[in-house]
Amino acid sequence: MQKNEILLADADICVKCGLCLPHCPTYSKTQNENESPRGRIALIQAWAGDHLDTSEKLLEHIDNCLLCRSCERVCPALVPYGRLIDNFRAQVYLPSEVSSSLSLLKKIAHNKKLNRLAESGLRFYQSTPLQKTARLLKLPKLLGLDKLDRLLPESVYLEAVSTGGNRVIQEVKGNVGLFIGCMGSLLDHETVNAAIRVLTAAGFNVHVPERQTCCGALDLHDGDIATAEDLASANCSAFADQPLDAIVTIASGCGSQLKEYEQTEFAGKVVDISQFLIESSVDLSEQLAPLTGSVCLHTPCSLKNVMREEKGALKLLQQIPGITITALPETIQCCGSAGTYMVEHPLMAAALLNDVLNAALESQPAYLLSSNIGCALHIAAGLRGRGIALEVIHPVVLIARQLKQ
Ligand code: SF4
Ligand code: SF4
């Protein structure tokens, strides 16, 4: 099938019913049909049928999509919206047009040596007065990196990643592989170590393959299908060394990409960590210290709309004695993080984040919890911008902190 025919085959499934419109964050904010799923599908349909030229305006409407896939979840005709957008972007992809922020992120994500170098640089940047001085002198802005710099926490938790749990497992329930993700290995060692500790406490041997690499989401959603496929092959081979019951993820942005790998044996084993523990009938309640006070649970779009595993985190957190959990109302849409969207579309990302923060702060939570590092960084930056000291952590970090031993 020709490439345009593939696009048309997917776009033609849309019956233009409009049921997806109220669920689309960009349509909700703009009330513009071209900023809706139905509008974007119609634009791609016209382009693929040679009725519309490739124009800046057309690309802008497609680029403004968060790929949150809320539309796909509610579509009665089952339009494969994510695939349609990725395939369209692959056809109009121009490597030379990648922004400096995205290009830097991709280099760090793909190259382990560069990732480690960035980690050491970050440690130095934050453990000396360098970060404060650079910000005072507005250096990040001069270097075009201010949007990335604002996402950095005041201090990144960079404890060494442990390669296994400290406990002796009495009764081994199974073997799991842990997918860390490039941002997890760079910015979020606490979640990585918490995942290993909790999985071990639950009775699982945890394997963290050294050869794993970036999931490829940044590349796929930017139209670079060839690089995304290379990364997928590298990950499948990295996790093939051990017989594993599951490949557990701690960032739903990565998990949603891994679940859609064409290598079905690998994809079929991918599961969000909270969902995995619940599906494995793990009950940690007797091992957890009580927590008084409330927490607010944010559910990332990738966990809800792509992985479709949003129930796990709530059920796992309910095992903490005394906890009160407030979920964000159904009316709250995407937080605006969406991979690199928060860096490339700061105005829309900020407008969506405002809604999330306003709703989240209503219950005056002691913690804000999110299962995706991109969302957590974006939400934490928004809280810092408002001068609010509220920790944003992964649900499994809270579980690990409450473990009695
Ligand atoms: S994408 Fe689905 S829900 Fe939206 S207009 Fe088309 S058929 Fe209807
Ligand atoms: S993926 Fe999200 S932002 Fe894009 S059209 Fe669908 S609902 Fe709207």
C-alpha cells in the first residue's frame, strides 16, 4: 500500500460524529475545529488525497496535538488516531527542523555515555552555586535552554541506582525486568530505587538490563520511525537475556511506547509497576506504616488512554493504612507535559497545567503523585512557579517510603 493510502485508510474510518471533541484539550482551550481530533483527521485526509498542500498552518495544527489520545479512547469507530498522526509526521519529517532543546534531549536519550556525562554535569550544576549563578545571569536563556532548565528541580535526587534489592526474598514469586527509561536514569533515581525495593519486598527478583535504551517515543512522535524502530530492537534484545514474567515500567510515557512495539512477545509483557503489583495480588498493607493526611493522585494520559492501566496506582496506594486519596476530577484533561510538548508549546502547556494545579491544590494534599516522570517534572515546575512547596513523586516512591523495613 502507498504511504498516502495508509493514511487515507486510517482517516477514512472517522465518521465525523464529533464525540471526541469534548475530550480534546486543545479543542477545549481554543474551540477551533482545526485544533480538534475530527478537524486534524479531516486535514490529514485532505492532504493525503492531494486536496491540500503542505503548509505551515497545516503542520501547526498537527503539531499542536498533544498526542494524549483521549480522543482515541472515546472514539466509537476506533480510529487509530495515534498511528495516523505518527505516520503523517513521518511523511513530513525534516531532521533539520528539530529544535535545539529536542535535539539535545534526543542525544542524551540515545547515548548512554552522554546520559552519564549529563548526569555528572547535572550533579555538579546542582551541588555547587552554578545553577543559581547561571539562572541569575540568565545563561540558560542565552543558550536557548531556559525551557529545559525551568523543569529541573532545585535539587535532583541522584543516589546511585542499585542493581537489586537488599532483602533476601523468602518466597520468590517471579522474575521481572525493570525498564528505567532515559529520563529515569538521568533525573529520577529515587523512583528507580523505590521500584526495586517495592518489587523485592513483594517477592520478585528484579533484573535491570544494562543494555536497555530509550523507548523511542521522542523519535516516533517526531516522525523519525527508523530511529524508533532501531531503539525498539535494541530494547527487545536487551530484555531477551533472561526469562521474565513481566517488563515493568515506572514511567507511563515509556510504557505506552513499549506496549506498542511491533515485537509482540516483548510488548505483551510490558506493564505499569502499580498495575503489575495489583494484578499479581500483592498485598503490602502489613508491611506499610500508616500515613495520615491526604495525597492527590494525577493519572497521566499515557497510563489512562494508551496503557489503559489507570486503576493500579489507586489500588496500590489504598494499601497504605490511614491514607486519604483524592483523584483529579474527570473534567481535568492532559497536564500539557506530553513528551517535549511542554518545551515546544509553553503557552498551551501552561494553560492546561493551571487547570491541573487549581484542582489538585483544592484538597491541600501532602503529596502529589504521578506515574510519569514527564508529568511530574512539568507539575513540579508549575508548583515552584507558584511558590508552593509540594513534593511530586511516583506512587511507588510513597509506597517505598512507607515500607517499615
Ligand atoms: S475520531 Fe472518532 S469520535 Fe472523533 S469524530 Fe471521528 S469517529 Fe467520531
Ligand atoms: S490526541 Fe489529545 S490533543 Fe490530540 S486531537 Fe486527540 S484529544 Fe486532542
